[in-house]
Amino acid sequence: MLKNIYKNKIRPIAISIIRNKNKILVYERQDDITGKRFYRLVGGCIEFGELSDIALKREFNEELSLDIKNTKLISIFENIFTFNSKGMHEIVFLYESDFIDTSIYNKNIINGLEGDRAFKAIWIPIPDFLNRRHKIYPEEIISYL
């Protein structure tokens, strides 16, 4: 759910590519207005006074109840887009990370909770994003796969 706090404001987020052989962990979203489906990396908003790597670890713990390690910042970029007919603007801190619990890599589905919205994080082959079979946002992520 989009918070009104970010209406007409820039939203800083920290997200991470987590690789599992030739796959990455993502979750599906849908624009309620257009009906278009797409994927996002796990992560979330950086709170005031919080460093991006700390925010990333907090978000993984809050949303998936999992801890990550080896967090490496690979890029920072802007993402300006429309979602549910609302203009959005993000500053994206893109990381690569690993799960501490290696048994997670054997799970097909990882149940998550973002606020009151349940979601399922899944492993999707990287070529599915490279050949545009599936959409991932922000699109800049593709150049880091």
C-alpha cells in the first residue's frame, strides 16, 4: 500500500538482488488501474536517519522474517514512474546480498508480509527478465543481472 506520506515526495528505497544459480528472488505486483503485472525485488523504504544497508536488512527481516549478509551496494539511481495513476519518484539503493540461512535457496516460495498485504517471493530465471518475458521494475535492474 502506498503511504500518503510519499505523495509528491521522493521516496528512498533499498532493494537487493539475491541470486540462486541463474534465478533471482522477486515478488509479483499489479497496477490496480492498468491491470499490468510486474515484479519487484525485496526491500523497502529507508526511514529518516537510517542508513540504506540497515534499512535493507530491516526490510528483509520485517517482510520475510529472514536475515541477509554480504550486502554490497552496486548502484544508486532514480526511478520516476506511475503506479495506480499516481506519479512516483524513488531514489534506489540497489544491493546484492545473500541469505544467512542457506536452506532458503531450496524453497520455491517464501511467504512475506508488507504491512497488511501478504505476498509470495519466488525465484525466477534471470533470462526471463533479460528477454523481457517478465517485467521487472525499476527497469535499470536488468543491467545488473
